Amino acid sequence: MDNYRDTLLSPINIGNRVCQNRFVIQAMECADADDKGNPTPLTVERYSNLFKGEAGMVTLEAITVTNESRGRMDQLSIMPENAKPLEKFVGGLKKINPDTLFVFQLTHSGELSHPDFSRRVTVKPLHGYGGELLSEEEVDDIIDQFVLAARIAYDAGADGVDMKLCHGYLGSQILRPYNDRKWKYGGAWENRRQFAFDLYERIQKEINDPRFIIGSKISAWEGFPGGFGTEGPDSPIIDLTEPMDLIQGLEDRGASYFVISGGSPSITVALTQADKHAPYFAYLHPTWAKELKKAAKKAVIAGSNYSVFRDGRNGILGAAPEVNSMFHWGDKFIREGKVDMIAMGRQSLADPLLPLKLRTGREDEIKWCTLCDNCLELLIRQVEIGCCTYNKYYTNVLVKARKEQGRLRQSHT
């Protein structure tokens, strides 16, 4: 017990900053911003609990750089009109815990933009999605929006930014081999990766502060033909050549950390977050992290999908609970050099105080994620998102949303 506590609570350098322990809170979209995209009291409450929980690094949920194309109705936004509210938001959290690093995950939804309230755009129409084809000039404008958003994050007091290159959003749409369109950001890998390279170079030039950290969450393998991490535009076979080159290229351009994930939730959700029906998919994530860590010289590598392992009571066959838990695997993989940190998503919704409880010897008080995935249902339903198992507020939100859907169905029959 003490061994894994020592490992998981040990500090680590991320760029020129010190991270107090090995826990990263994933960017968990919770759709509770106001009508201008600013944090609400509910947003403040969620992040205040995470800062009280003493995670080494907290990632602000996928905050959109544009209102034109976004995935959530009540998504947090980062544009000039959001600057002051975000500064107040960050300042309040830093008063709670100045030691936790706070990075903003910047995103553009691309083909995942919701057509009911925004413009769905695409780099190449994908079956089931489509959208208006983006021009080179529009992508260059989007890069400008990312750079402006990074400046706003910096001015607001954030410790860094996560340029989202995962989970089917615009960054991964451009990177994937499926984007074989003959244009500035498509076709050959050298063209597709240039979008991410240009982003990093522009942001580094704009901020020019060695203490401001920059990194990315990356889907190592999206799990469908032509997805990122495959061998070609029409193949589903895993090939990590391009992901590894991306890691090297971004590190050369200043990246100091990467969170390694997988899948594209709108297509291959079980790869992104293994569920209780196939929890063993979680074993894929440390495999990808191990391989991609070989490409990094100094950048910190954090692995994903640890929520599945819980305290060892997880329904996964073939291994005893005491050697199949979150803490066991986190400790083992860090000591063996396969990862440097572990990232928590659903578990952070279930219990934002987990790192604090570990530090103070209160493991028996940890509220473990049950993998009910009601939080995912809330996300799909475009309502406020949280843990329905341990927080009555979100249980009520879910019940209300289901009843409303039922009434809508009856009205159409």
C-alpha cells in the first residue's frame, strides 16, 4: 500500500513547472456554461472540488475557440468576451489550491459540431457525419482562433494549454489518414501533421513564456478504417508510425506532455472509455502509452482509462483484484517507465477528492466509479453532466431528461 502511495504522490517536472503528484484530471465536458459560454456556479463547484482534491494537474474541459462550430449547446467558450470571466474563474481556483497545474483544453468540433445550433464542417465527408467542406483559408482562420484562445488562457492565469488532437474533434480529423484530400492539410502525412505543427509554432511565438506549458491529448488509434493510428485511408489495422512521428515533432516544437488515449467516442466509444461489458479494452491504453513513450525524449506521458480498474473489483477476469486495480497498475507502469502519470476521467466525476484521500490514508472512503456511464448519457442528451451515482443533482437531471424525451416521443406518435 505504501509503495503505490509513494509512487503516485511523488512530484514530477512538466516542462519548467513542478507537478505535485502523478494524477491528471481528464478534460470532461460537462455542458453547464451560461448562454455566453462562461463558467456558472455549477462549473465553479465542479472545479473547486477538483482543486480541493489535490490532483497534480487539472485539465479544463474541451473549451471551444469558436461559437460557429461546437459540439455542446452549453459548452465553455474562450473568446475575447469570455476573458474576464475566465480570469475570475482561474483566480478563484488558484486561491483554493495554488499548487495544482491548470491547463485549458482548446478545441474545435469540426464534423462533430451539432447541426441543430452550429455549423457542421468537415475536412473530408465521413460516413454518418459530413458537413460543409473546409477550405485552406478557413483552417488558417481556425488556427488564428486557437492562437487567440491560447493568449486568453495565458492572460487568465492558466498554466498551459492542451491542443486537442483526439476523440474525433477537428485536430484528429485532419491528422487521420482518411483525410486523403489533395489540399494543404491533407493527403501525405507531412501535410496532415502540419496543422498541429503550425498550431504549436504559432502559440509558442505568441506566448513566449517558458513557464507556460503546452501539450496534447492524442488518440493513438481511432479504431475505424482510415482513423488516426491506422496504416492507410481505407484500413483499420493499427500502425503507430504517424502517432510516434507526431509526438516527436510536437516535442521538438515545445510540447512538454501528452495524454495518450484512443478511439473516437462518437464512433468507437468503448475504445475511448471501456465499459463494464468489455472492461478489458482498458488494457489497450497502457499498451499505446508504452509504445508512444518511446518517441518522447523529455515530454511527460500520461495514460488513460484507469477509471475502469477501480479498487480491483471491476469484473475483469483472469487477475486477482489486488493486482488489477487503478493504484496497482498506475504504480507498476510508472515504476517500469511505461508512463509518467495516470489520467482520470469518469473517476474524477465520481470522486474529485481521490488524490487527497490517498495522501491522507483514506482509501476506504474513495467513491469508485461504477461504470454505469450515465454521465455519457447526459452528454449525449445535451444536459448538465456529472456523476449520477454519487450526486443526487445529476440523478435528477437524468430523470428529467429521460421524461422529457419520453414526452417528445409521445407527441410524435
